Amino acid sequence: MSPAEKDPEFEQLRQEYHAALGKRAQETQAVLGSLSTNPVEVDGADWTRILYIAHKTAGLAATYDMPHLTDLCAALDDGMLGFKEKQNAQVPGTSFQAWCRLLHEALVYGSQGKDPVHLEIPELRG
Amino acid sequence: MSQRILLAEDEEHIAKLVQFKLTKAGLDFTWAKNGLEAYEQIRTGQFGLVILDIMMPGLDGWAVVAKLAEEEFKPFPRILMLSARGFQHDLGMAAKLGIRHYLKKPFDPNEMLETVKKVLQEPMPT
């Protein structure tokens, strides 16, 4: 990536993006909440939403100087997609819970404008 | 030859970033929030370049191009595909639909602008 744009308008966009990551963190928190009551079954809508959040976050985070967040979300996105395609079976709720938890923590960090470099890039095995 | 640009992208923050760069460069920019909206906008025939995200709800980027090709729509705009997944993943579709320009997300905004300017200099597809 080029050096950060020193443009107030670009900085405004960056701040808005951080706020959006905060909203995504709230969504992942809500999914984790429902998983805590029923961790075995993965709701299809929850799966789709988490995959979407991971995919979309992967597609922009690095542009706003959070490359590790991009890499982590890309690993979740590719891994979850690959898992589902290979397994063709119900994803274990405990695995999905772990991925959600990781995504949530990463988004919380990102919402503060910090790249979550302390979080390990997961290897999802399908 | 139309230099009007349509961005088809469901991620609002990517749209705002692209709008920021393109309008600052004096380029005419319109945003379609999903594939169906993009398809309808393209059919007005006013766009010389369509920046098309692949993963969108409903009609995805490939479906938009395929639909226009099937209808033998003219004037067919120049297309720049956007995707967070690797180009290798989409090579088959790109070859099948004659798409030559591809930008992987996350992108550097300056590189995105240079790519757009380069594609705009090419002749419109026949």
C-alpha cells in the first residue's frame, strides 16, 4: 500500500470505517450470544452473515492500514467456504463458535483503529 | 466515447473510497449498491466503464456480465472486476466472458485510480 493519504477527507473515511467495524463487532457478539445458548447447531443465516462479514472486512481493512486484519478475515473467509464445500455436512458448532470469537476480537481491535497483529491467522481444516 | 463510471459494490465503505478518489480526479462517478441496480444502470447505455464487484447479494458480478452478454447488449461497457478472492479462483469465468481487467481487494486507492485511467483509455468492447 502507498503511504497513508494525508487528506482530511480520507481520514474521515478511515474513521467511518473504524466505526463500521465496531458495528460488525456488535453483530458477531449477537451471533456468539445465540451460540452460547445452543452451541451445537449452526444457524444457516448466522453462518452466511459471519462469512459475509469476514469476506467484506478482508476486502478493505488493509487499505486502511490494517493488513493483518485483512489476512485474518481472508483466512476465515476462505477456510469457512472451503470447509463447507468439502465437508458437505453440518459444521460443528464449537468450531463455528471459535471462528466467531476470533472474528469478533479482531473486529473490536479494528474498530479502535488497531491492526490485531497479536491474533494468530487461523488454519481452518475442512 | 463515454467516460462515465459506474461502481457496482455492496460495501458502502469501498464505494465511498472509490468515490473519493474518482471525483477528486475529476471523473464522473455513479454508485449501484447491488447487481440488479448495476444491471439496470448499465442498460441505460451511459457508462463507459463499470467497476464490478463479484460477490454481491442477489445478482453477482459474473451474473451481471453474463446477462448483458446473453442479451448482446450494446454499447457494452469496459469492465473492471473487483474481488477479494484470488484471481485464480475466477480465471475460468473471466476467460469465458472475455473480461481482461481485474483488481484484487484490498486495493491501494492510488493504484485503483491508475488502473481506472488506463482502462478508460482503451477502446470500448465491440
